[in-house]
Amino acid sequence: MILGGDQAAGNRTAQILSIVVFNAITYFLIGLPLAVFPGLVHLTLGYSAALAGGVISLQYVATLLTRSLVGRISDQRGAKVTVLAGLVCAALNGVCILAGGLCHGPLAVLGWLLLSRLWLGAAESGTGTGCITWGIGRFGGAATAEVISWNGVSSYGGIAAGAPAGVALMQWGGLPALAGVAIILPLLGLVGAAFSKAAAPLAGARRMSMLSVAREIAPYGLALAGGSFGFGVIVAFMALYYAAHGWQGAAYALTGFGACFVAVRIVLAGAIGRFGGFRAALVSFVIEMAGLLLLWLAPVKLVALLGAALAGLGFSLIFPALAVEALRSVAPGSRGAAIAIYTVFLDVALGLTGPVAGAVGGHFGYPAVFFAGALVVSGALALTFRLRNMVLARGI
């Protein structure tokens, strides 16, 4: 029996979701400490605001260092292997949080938290890149936008659910309670991934050198980095921004960001295919800038919540929109490497966000970090507009 178009599309979507759920687990764990660790490091342990932001950003440094390896393994041995490895790293992150919760002394606690961030960064690399490559390998290049979009839904949906869950777990049982969830969930994911159908590497497919892939991907990656800086200041400094104003509910602002991000990915899933990646990215940058400026000027927490939600609406399609354009010039046998290199730019941006924006916040106040984010996003907007014009001029 031949499936109808809608039925076949629905079946493909269900199978894509069965893959990206493993990425959702990792990002739920990423969300758990976002509204907890900055305050714990700065207000409880007594370290600086810049270090509090650096603790969050350290995760992205670890992700950066492992992306290239993950990309090569995905292309050569299959993406399922990298996803399994990512889930193991996610469980080790939970073990480190548990150790931090059981030890005494600010320096010891900080050390275990830093180590947990390194394992979590490696986990993000394995499941993030792995799930995208796994999905594209199963369903072909024509499914690139859909796979990346649903992977993003799993990512930021996980963050949206994880942030308030982390606050609740800390209030209920402290770091040990948070650690228990961070250990159990990835172990359950390992069982599910082990029995999931793999996508074999493309036998005999042409592969480009890493240098050639990097040369093709870099301009798009720089634009992605600019948009990601705006996201980075939100996740790293929302808790301290709310505390500086004397407001409660920073976790709900993060949830608002994530919920709007997910809503756009679901409701406007076909927008990139209909309007093109460049157009979708340009509109998205403008909306993200508006949200960041609203956060900068917010007089009350309701306006700040609206700004976070608007930024989530804008940031939602930037990654898949630019990725679709970037992957056009890459050989199918190098997709894993291309996705890894492309995402490295996001990692670098998020790795720099903590210390750079922390320094801005320390000198000018926490609202200023969102103004700085808007300025960086405006640069990404200009670069994307130039890339679009260059591609049009070449007639591609």
C-alpha cells in the first residue's frame, strides 16, 4: 500500500521525533542549571558576576572542542555512535553535580560544577550534531530543514522545560535532587537509542577536506554567531538581571523564550522552504533585535518577559535558515563535518558571551548586556544581507 502525501509526511515527522528526543534529553539537562548556577556561584558561593557567567559559558567551550571530532565520527562511523557517546557524557555531568552537592567549601563546589559543565558541553556536541546527521542520513538532504527544525524544537523545548524544573528541584532537594534527574534521564535515553534504527554512513560518498568545508561554511557561521550572542546573553544573565531589579520569575522568562522558539518552529515549519533561508533569517534577526532592545529598556518584569519571548520568536529560525543555505555547497558525504563546523560558530559565540557580556554588565549594569546583544545581532543582519546579495549575484 502506498502512503498518501500527508500520511507519509506524518510518518517521517514521527520518525524524526524518535531521533531528536535524545537531543531533548541533553537540552533538558542544559536547562536545569540555567536559573540556578549563576545565582549559586555569585550570590551563595561569593564569586564575581563574570565568573558566574563563565560557568554557564564553559559548557560551550567544551562543545567547541569536541565538534570537529563528532562531525568526523558521524560521517565515518554513523551518527548513532555519537548520540550514544553524548548521552554517556550527559550522565557524567549529573555525577559531577552530585559530587558538588555532597562536598563542602566554595572552591570544591565550584570545581565540580565546572567539571559538570565540561561533560555537558561534550554531551551537547554528541547529541546535537549526531541527531541532525542521523535524521538527514535517514531521510535525505531534502529533509534538512525539517530535521534541523525539529532538532531545534527539542533543544529549546528542553531548555524551556528544564529551567523551571531546575529551580523546583533545588528548592526541593538541592543539588543532589537536580543531579539525580541529570543521571537518570540520559541513562534512559541510552536504552532507547541503543534499540533505534541507525543511518549508515554514505559508502563511497565524496568527502571534502575539513579546510574546504570550513571555507564554504564560515560566512554563514559568522552570521549564526551574531544571532547566537543575543541568545547567549539571555540564558547567561537573565537570572542576574532579574535579581538586580528585585524581580522574581527569571525562570519563566527563559521558559517564555523557549516556548516562543518552539512555537515558531512548529507553526512556521515550512517557512524556510516557501520563502528561502536568507529571507527567513533576515526577518528573524530584526525580531530578535527588537526583543533584546525591549529587555534593555524594560521598566517592569512583564515587559522583560515580553522581550524574552520576542527574542525567542526571532532566534527560532536563524539556525535552520542559514544552515539550508550553507549546506548547498557541501558534498553529502561531508554533511556531518559541515554541521559540526557550522555549529562551532554558535559554540564560540556562546563561549565568549559569558565573560564579555559579564564585563559589560559589571561596568554598565545588567540591562546593558541586552543592548550589547542587540548591537551584535545587527552586525549579523548586515552580514546575512551581504551574503544574500552575493549569492544572487552569482545566480545560485
